[in-house]
Amino acid sequence: MSKQEQHWEKTRNLLFITLAIWFIFSIGIFLFGAEMQESSIRPFGYPLTYWFTCQGSLAIFVILIFWFAGRQEKIDDEFGFTEREGDQ
Amino acid sequence: MIKGKFIDNLPKVYGIYTGGFLVFIIIMAIAEQAGMTAKMIGIFFVSFTVLIYALIGWLSRTLQTDAYYVAGRQVPTVFNGMATAADWMSGASFVAMAGGIYFKGYGYMALLVGWTGGYVLVASLLAPYLRKFGCYTVPDFIGTRYGGNLARFSAVIVLTVASFTYVTAQINATGTIASVALDIPFEIAVYVGLASILMCSMLGGMRAVTWTQVAQYIVLIIAYLLPVFWISNNIGAGFFPHFMLADEVARIAELEGQFGFVKNSAADLATVPKGLSAITKAHSSVNATPWAFISLAICMMAGTASLPHVMMRYFTTPSVRTARRSVGWSLFFIFLLYSSAPMLATLSKISLMDPNLATGIIGKSITEVQALDWYQNWNQAKLMFVSDFNGNGTLELNEFFMKGSAVVLATPEIAGLPYVISGLVAAGGMAAAMSTADGLVLAISNALSHDVYYKIINPKAETAKRLIVARVLLVLIGFAGATIAALEIQGILGSVIWAFDFAMSGLFFPLVLGVWWKRANAPGAVAGMLLGLISGTAYLIWVRSGGSGFLGITQLTFGIVGAAVSLVSMIVVSLITAAPDAATQKMVDDVRVPSGKTILGKQH
């Protein structure tokens, strides 16, 4: 496998992990909206589903993007594909 | 005049700007104490901020194509995040979203999840790759990746349909705010809004829009957060509302049980002015089916990743790495406002509903409410209405009507804050609507001038001529948008949601597969764009004209139909036609690594 193919395989795996986390917090948990709302877990006292829609999921997306960006930068560094001055 | 050194001094420049704006607010507050009228305060706030944006627009004027189309590709990560946040948060986010949540509760909170979750798709699937491509516009990517004018032109069609639907809503929002704040008729206010929008974008294109959007973000975030914190402290709900409103949320549920949701008869509703509604849905309970919630969130997420005015903001960063990080910053700045919207809806509702608060009106006598100053103002603007349907003399929950867009604008007054805050909120709403309208008008006119005029009609046109064409188109599109906005066909939130569905129907899969599936070719992409857009539109028309729809897909989520058709037709057509040539495959390989030259040259 060429260097570029390896790089792409790692990039693709990172994408799958990122999208899996994204799926859980944007779609997955809301399949159980009514059940979660009744849960005794109440972040800051808010009902659980309500909290996820107005803060929880949103904050997780922010963190997820920065985490993703950091991991992708590591992958690019590992294969020497990071941009250099004057590339653009 | 504003190059080079300006970029290095950004934090200082915008720091001074923010300080200046805060001083302006304080001066206005003092003026109010000294007896300045509410009307004058509103006029000062809106016109002062708009003039500042126009000044920035004029200072950023340019005669170079890469400055006009992509701000010279030198916008730093965090500032691009702010500009994107302003570009993104429109009149719908600022003015209408809290109102939607206020009336519909959980069902509309899908918008919060959808309009943030979409950025994960932007960061992981598209933005860094399109930045590496080095395109000026989104159709530029489609046209070069798939090859051929037909693909490029199809992308322009989808872009225009989606962005134009969106921009009419934004001009409508600027018109609504200008008409309330400046006290002029809506039909005229729409053109005042348009003139302000054009002043920011015409001379400097993307460069001017970038620097005004940063300025607009600062105004709109101060204008949104200040009242939320103030009201929360005022009614003793907690000094940091985001973590402390649980009791108020529970109290609203209790009051809702006490007042009950009475359904108004059709005859009674006929007396209510058009577009106004009463609270009919519970505030915090799960009152929508999982599919209704999820399908709306899916449409908003896929739409986010396909809307060209957002994507083109990531063409302006200096590198692929900064483009990726910039998406994170964008979402962070958006998060600051979005996490506050449900808090604002909560505070607004508790202020109106709780009889223990001085501001509560539900349960008071109708004549007492009708005598309130703020009620009279907003009633005159046709944004509020009460009527004693059951004839018992007191105001019931189902007898108080408000327009969705009035919730944010009127809450400071309802909660008894000084008028200076209302003026600030009007300026914030204006900033939000203007910044998005700027981005959209520019996206459309850039696609028409770069992709249709320069790439298809007249490839030999020289720079000066290209930029003149771009500006003429900008003005024409602005006027067309304002004319349609003046007709008020659909509410602000409704047309914005449609725009996402249109974009998702036609562009989501052609963009994503362009990077992630090498086998995708031109006929497949054209089929995906056109069939997706046509089937989505057909479904919308069918449902609007009384069709029953299927799978619970409504007129707000028709993008699911369009995108599904788009995906299937793109794969099928790609597979039955020839694979892309070696040069195209090589191009896709190059897009996938950050290092090396951009696919398209610096100037093209």
C-alpha cells in the first residue's frame, strides 16, 4: 500500500469514528426522547432530553470538531502531508 | 490602506470596536435617563451600527479578484469563525428561533440540534477538502471535479434556488426590524434594509463582507446575551441562566397545567391578525414523535453542509489546517447564541405567565393588559393581540397572541428592562439578518459572475470587467430579493427551513461524493443535482397543495425525499456510464492530502 493509500485509510477511519459519535448525539438519543425525559439523571436540574437539545448535544459537537481536527492533524503529520509555507 | 498591517492588528482593531460599542450603549442609557424618547433610541441604535458596517465595507473596497471572491485567503482562524457565525446566524436564528421554541417547544428544538450538528459534517466531510481545491465558489468545485459546463450550470441552479429562498427571508427580517425601529412602513423598510446590505458587500465583495460580519457578530452576540442575563438576574432566577433555570422550566410546566391549553374555535381565530399565535404546546416536555424531531434535525444538518454561503467562508482561510479548526470556532461562536435561545424563550414565558411576577399578564383583567404601554406599541405594529374569547374579563393563556418574530424583540420590554436594551436587540437582529443576507447575495452573484459569465460565457473577460459584472449582478439580485420579500409569501422561519431542504436535495451528495467516491462522474452528478432538486420541489408542491405525503415527511422536511432521489440517481447513473479519466482520479487523490499546491491556481 502506498503512503497515500495508508494516509487515506487512517483518514477514513477517523471519519467513521467522528460520524458515529455525531450520529449518537444528533439522532440516536432522540429515538428515546420520551424515555430519557423521565430519567432521574437531570443535568443542572433540567429534564434530560430537554438538556441535550438545548446544551448537551450542542456542546458535544463543538468538542467533537476540535478533537477531530487535532486527530486529523496528527495523521497528516505522521505521513508528512502537512502543508508547508508557500504551498498555497 | 487596510492591508497587511490590518491583519496583524485584528484583535486590537476589534477590541477597540467592541469597547466603542459598549461606550455607545452606556451613552444611550444615560440619554434615556435624560429623557430621550424610545423612538429616538431605536433610530440611533439601528442607524449608528449600520453606518459603521457601511464604513467597514467602504474601507475594504478592492479591485482584485482573489480579494473580491475569497478575501485574499488570509482570514485568521478565530476571526473566520466569528464571520461564519454571523454569516450563519440569520434573522431566523436571532429573531425567529427563540419564538419558534416559545410556541412549539421540543418539536422546534430540533432546529438547535440540526443547525449545530451540521457543522460536524462540514468539518469532517467537506470544508478542508474544498479549501484544498482552491475554488472561488461551490459550483467552481463541482464544475472542475466533474468537468463540463452542464455540471457547473446545474450546481448554479441549485445554489440559486436555495440561496434565493433564504435571502428573501433575510431581507424580510431586515425590513421587519427597520420598520419597527425606524417607524416606517414595511414596504419601504425592506428597501432601506437592502440598501444597507448592498453598502457592505458591493465595493469589497468577500473581503468587505468578512470584516463587516466580524463586526456584526460582536453586536449580535452582545445584543442576545445581555437581555438574557439581565432578565434572569432581575427576576431572581440565577446569575448564570444557562445552568440555573431548571426551577423556571419546572414552574412553567406547573403553570401550563394550571391554565390548560384551551383550543380556540375557528370563528374566534378568524378575528386574530394573520401570523400571530397563542401558546398551544408544552414548553419542555417531549411533545413530538421521535421521527418528527429527527427528520427535521437531519434536514437541517445535511442542509448546513450543502449551503454555499457557509461553505465559501472556509475558502478564505490561509490553509487546510486552519479551515478545519475554523469550523470548530464557528460552531463555538454559534453555540454561545444557540444555547441561550431556549433560555430566552423560558424567561420570556415565565415573565408573561407567572402571576407572582410583576410582569405576568395571564390571569390579569383584559382592560389592564390593554392599557400597558408595551402592549399598545406591539399591538399597533400588528405583532401582538389579546381578545376576551370566553367573556370572563380576564386574560387566559389561549387569549394572548404574538408573532413568533416578536418574542425576541419584545421580551426586554415585557420584562420591564429599560428601552435601551430593546434598541440594542433591534440593532442585533438587524446585524444578524444583514450579515446573512450579505453572504447569500454574494454567494449567488459570485456563482453567476464567476461560473456562468466568466467560466461559461466569456472566459477571456479581463479582471475589471469581471468585477463590474459581479457588482451589477449583486445589485440586481438584491432588488429581486427585496421585491419578493415585500410580498411576504412565507414567514421567516418557514422560508429558511425550505432553503435548507432545497440545498440538501440538490447539493449534499454531489459535494460529498465528489470527495469521498472517486468513481462519481459528471453524468451521475448532473443527475443527482437535477433529479434531487426536481423531486424535492415536486414533493413540496404536492404537500402544499393538499397532498397527504408519505413516511411522515412534511413541507419542512422535503429535503429527505430530494436527497434520497439524488443519492440513488447519482450512484446508478455514475455506474452505468464511464468512470472518470485518470486526470480526474489524480485530482481527487490530490484533494485528499493537505500538502501541495491547490488544484485551481491562486488566480483563476
